[in-house]
Amino acid sequence: MQRVLGGDHPDTLRLSSTLAVILGALKRAGQARQRGEDTLNRMGRVLGTDHPDVLRLAHDFGHF
């Protein structure tokens, strides 16, 4: 999807955040944290920090 839509497209960002959560569930904490932080930063820039997807991902990664 990233190749077609680009890395900052909202659909790409949603899938990336889902992957971060899945990685965490698989106990791959380092990869989950890296993916989550990167995605959270891009989502905040693209969608705005008050967007529900940004708030959800921030909550999943303990940013509240």
C-alpha cells in the first residue's frame, strides 16, 4: 500500500499502526516501539494530534 499511496497516506498510516500493535502482541517490543513511534509522529503531522487514530495509537503506546 505504501508504494501505491505513499507513506503518509491515512490508509497507509492506519495499517502501520495496526502492524505496530500486532508486533507488540507478538512480544516484539523493539520493533513495535519503533514502528509505533514513527507512525505516531507521521500521523500527528498528517492527521493532526487530535485525530481519533492518533489518540488511539498514542494510548496504545502509553503517550498519555
